[in-house]
Amino acid sequence: MTNIFAKLSIFLSSLCVVHCLATPFVLLLLPALSAFFSETIELLLVLSVLPLSMAGFLPTWFRHRNNRLLAFYVTSIGLILFSQFVLHPSHNNAETGISLLHWLRIVVTFTGALLLAWVVFQNNRHTHYCTHPHHHQDTARPVPKTPDGSGMSS
């Protein structure tokens, strides 16, 4: 039992040292970090998502044409754009603090970004497990033949 207390004491005293050393740096960085959360940075991030996600999603989608994933992709982009350009709070309400609209915007943006990450991942994953022969016409590997000679894999 004493061993647990000794380890806990070492851990807590080490945590205290890290806290004491990190606190001044975190306090110094807070003003610089606030620039990262500005509306300009947010707009740049949102506008960079469009071409980057298209470059990551569309080439693979054109090979497999999974319409379910395309619907999720369009929905995710729509949610992100909707939150940025429709749910944008007006500056007239800035003095009232964080409003319901602000929280709604955060939830919609987060949902769109999470859905976008998931759909691009699923689209790329589809490339690795898809066995449909006509999807792989641009590759140099021949389609393996089945015992009945049809060329379709099960």
C-alpha cells in the first residue's frame, strides 16, 4: 500500500513542477492563440476545406461511384457552408454574449466537419475492399478468375 502512495506522491509533485513551469508560457501565449480563433482564420479554414476535400474525395469516388457516400459528402459540405454563411451571428448581438445561434453554429460546423472526415475516410477505405472488376480498369493487375471462369470475385 505504501508503494501506491509513493508513486502517487511522485506523480503529483511532478505534475506540480510541470504546472508551475507551463503556467507562465500558457499565459503569455493566450493573446497569440486568440488570433487563431478569429473569423478570418475560420473563413480561410472553411474555404480551404472545399478544394482539399474535393481533391481527396472525388478521384476515388469517380472510380467507384458510391452514391451513398456522395450524398454524405454533399451533406457535410452543405452543413459547413450553412454554418459559416447562414448561421453567422450579426455584430448587433455581440454585446449579449454567446447566444443560442452561436451554439447552434458550433454544433452544425462540428457535425459537418466530423461527417466530412468520416465520408472521406470511408470513400478511401472503399477503394481497399472493393472487389468489383470494372472499378479497377485503370490498374495493371488482371482481375483474378473464379473457379467458374467468370472473372467476378465473390
